[in-house]
Amino acid sequence: MNHVLFVNKSSSDVLPFLPFAEHKGIKVSTAYSIQEALALTQPNNDIDVVISDLHLPDGNALELLSKRAKEEDIISTTSTSYYFIAEKSDKEDKELVKHAKTLGAQGFLHKPLTIRSLEKILTSDKPILKSVKEMPDHHIEYHFANFVGKSEAMQKLYRVIQRVAPTSASVFVIGKSGTGKELIAQAIHQHSARHTKPYLPINCAAIAPDLICSALFGHEKGSFTGAVQSHVGYFEQASGGTLFLDEITETSLDFQVKLLRLLETGVVIPVGGRRQVHVDVRIIASTNRCPKLAVKKGLLREDLYYRLNVFPIHVPVLNDREGDIALLAKHFLALNNQTEGKYVQFTKAALDMIQNHHYAGNVRELKNLIHRAFILADGYIDVDHIQAYAIHDQNDMKSALQLPSNLSLKEAADRYVQHVYQQCCFDKKLTAQTLEVSDQILNSYLGFAAE
């Protein structure tokens, strides 16, 4: 089996590689110091590649090469390849990189690590891991910007972001609560020519209607009661960069008129003032509503809708992201482990229950569910830790069951109870709570069906 050793100060640098490694059949080992790494890279071990931070708790990682070179002439006799992770802007790292080359280092990586950068060194002109085939050009790794996801729905989303980010087009992000609309805005900004300029996320729903114009456009001192000093609005603050207007459909129509005017002219006039401020801001707006329905209901001006909707992006809900629930669950658990310095794992039953749950709150709900279970767990997250807090949508359960019209009432009730029992992952206590019946009544239905 091909074998990669990561030598890092923190386990978080290894996390993005683990799903890729599992998929490709690569064995991954980790070390957190020079001494641990030297022990793992003895000649009788099967390490093919060492990828190490330049700086480790017990020294700089070039000792991995220099010590082995002195002791066993390891550079000329081993097939192990060494790569080091350097900080682009660190002068000390630049000097260490030069020295590493003289010791025989094969190459260098820069943080943050990506699957793409890792795969390039593993499929270089001297193929180190022959089982790792070159990814097609359209493939994007499981981790993209701040997203985690390998489903086709997410791969499409990544490609869309990469297409629109370098342009100057306004983007309208449409998706349910908890799907990651703000992450999309962040990713677009990070991959755009404006990435060195300000990025300001504004939750429009959290600003009082009578204050939103002042907040976004600014105001002059004394322009209204309480305006004890002038305020530079968010548009002016974000000039040259990106402004994310979250939940735009929750704003007043009066504000929308002024916003439309600003978008058309690029000119801001602070509340209570006369001076015109020219701004250059890229707008990314979002809503958790259907925009066309919001227009029909009078919640969103039609002319503003068309001005914002230059490039719409529809965010997939979590339950439509096949294969991503387990991946995200493991990712969130790894983050909790890292933060708290623990090593909690899932039991298979718990992970199955997590994957079978319907997430009305999408990724946010899953993240909170894992965090709560992590707090309750002692070594392993089991079914009890999940079902104690997993909220089952009873309406979804009811609507998902289709019953023939020729069933008797008793037969229909039996089938319905069995259906809910299955939705609750065959947990009697949770089934009884969902159906709001006693354990005795539930047992009578389950016993009747079993006979």
C-alpha cells in the first residue's frame, strides 16, 4: 500500500487529505515532532512520501533530511521523497527552502494545503504513488474554499463559483437557511480580483428598517435624533471590494428603491447630506425565499430583482448532497476533537442514524447536532447521543408515506406506525415520542405487525 507521512504541528492540516486518501487507497501516518518522524522513517518502514511543516516543536524539519543523510546516506539510497510546507511571506522560510534543496528535498508546498497541490506532487514526473491517477481537469477536491463536499451537486457549485468569481457580475445566491449562502459569497470574493480589498457581510434582516439606509449609505452628524457623529456607510467602507447583502427580501421597498439607484449610478449620498460619494462595490445578495414569489408578494421590487439577478446561484439542500452528510459529520467531529484536544469517534450505528436524518436546518443543523453529541460522548458518539437531540420532522414523515385507499383503518395504522418506527431508526423510545403514544400502545402495534 502506498504510504504518506504528514509531519505537522496541528492535525487540522491533515484533515483535508483524509477523504482523498481513503478514496485512493493511500495509507496516511502522522507525526508531530522530528523525533516521531525519524522513528517512522526508519529504512525498514514503507514510507513513500514525507510532507512536513518547516517548523516543528523540537526544531526545524530540515533535521529530518540532515540527520538521516549523516547517519545512513538516506538521500541517495532511499526511495522516500521529502516535501516541506513553507510560508510564502516568511523570510526565514525562504532561507530554509534554499537550504532544503541542497539537502535533497524534492519540492515545497504553501499553506493552505489543497488536495490539488498534494496530488500534483504525488503524480509528478517521478510518480511516487502509482495508484493515484491524475484527476480530470473538471475535478475539484472535496474541500473548496470553506466548503466540504464531494457530491455532484457540490462539484457543480464549485465550478460555478470558479466561473463567476473572476468577473464583475452581481450574484444572487438563493438557498434555504443553513445551506451556506455566506460561504459562497466569501468564496467568490476570495477567488476574485478584489480579494485584497474589503469584504463586508451584512445581515439585512438584523438591521431595523429605519436604520438600514444610515447603516449602508452612511449619515451626517445631526441628520436625525441620535446621530451624534457622522457615520461612513458600509458601501463606502467596502469600496473596491465586495458587499454581501444577506436576506435582501427582508428589507423595505423604500430602501430597495434607494439601493437600486445606487447600483445604477455607483453614487452614495449619506443620509442628511449632499455630498456624493462614488463607490466601486461588487454586490452579492442572498435570500432564503423564492425570488419570483417574493416579487409577486411585493417583498422584492421587480426592477431590483433583475438588477441583482445577473448571475443566480441555487444552493443545494443537505439532503440532496449524496454522500456529503457522513463526510461533513466526520469533518465537524474532527474540528471538535482538535478544539478540545480529544479523540472522539462515531459508532457505525450513530453514523448511520446521522445519515438517515432529515436536516431541515441543513449544514447548520448537522454541525450543531455533532457538537451536542460530542459534548455528551465519552470516547464514542453512539445512537443515544444522536437521538437525544435529533429533531424529526413529523410532517415530513407523514407525507412521505403513501397508503392504498383499500386498506382498513387498522391496517393503515399498522403500516403508519411501522413507517415512523423505521424513520426513527427502529428506536422505540423515539418512535413513541414522535407518535405521542405510550410505550404500551406502541408495543401493541409493533407486536401486531410482527405476527
